[in-house]
Amino acid sequence: MEKIATISRRCRILFTILGVAAIICTIAMWLFMSPNLATLLGISEPVTITPLTKALGLVITLLPLSIIFYGLCQLIKLFRHYERGEIFTLLNAIILRKIGFLFYLWIACQVIYSTLFTLVLTFQNAPGQKILQITVGSDSILPFIVGSIIILISWVLVEAQKVSDEHALIP
């Protein structure tokens, strides 16, 4: 049990650092956004970078960042419970379910984000060079599978908790 607490504490600290790093990297990316950086991020069309572009880009980046941040907060909460020795609880199963559904939300977010990202970077281009691109790809399969597995595991944990509660009531 001590080993679970130690590893959980390390994971909780790691996810806290990742949350702070995600915020710093996102702000830095939009502060230093340039056409070359946009090319590195997968935009092959010419882009116009202005302060308005950077501000709008930062705002739309909050969409996936908020999902990541919420997921990290749930993981931090889960590992805090594990540190305390609270392993098989209903609350942990609910946290796992939320994390599983975040993968589904992530898939939808990626479609919206990639569309808005391209639009923001090109909306100040000359007429005929503005791009509205909706991308749906096979890279959504893995998050769908992972999310489904996590939801199934959380469901099993909830049912196990119910069985455990029923056995606790039997004298």
C-alpha cells in the first residue's frame, strides 16, 4: 500500500507540473506565433499574424486546454485519493468515468479546434486566401477506444461497489 501511495504522490506532482506547463506553453505559443511556427503546426497556406490573430488564437486554444486541464485536475484528485489509501471507492469510479468521457469530448474538440485554428490564422489574408478547413481523421479512433475502455472499467468498479455494499448489509 505504501508503494501505491508513493507512486500516486509522484503522479499527482507530475500532473500538476504538466498543467502549469500546458498553460505556459500555450501562452508562449501565441505570443511567439509566426508564419514559420504556423507551418510547423501543420498550416501549409500563407497566414497573416497580427495581435488580433494572436488574441483570437489564444482564445480558441482555451477550448482544448480546458479539456486537458480538467482531465489533469481529475487525475490529480484520483491520485490524491490513492495516496490516502482510498482505492476502490465509488468516487474514484466516477472520476474514471469523467476521464473516459473527456476522451469523447476531446474528439469533438479536435474537429472544432482545428477548424477554428486554420480560420483564425487565415481570416486576415487577402480575399481568396482565407481557409475554412474541417478535418476528421482516423486519429480519433484511439481516443475513442481508450475512452470506451476507461468508461467500461469505471462501470465495473461501480457495480463492484454495489455488490460490496450489498454484502456489507448481510449480517
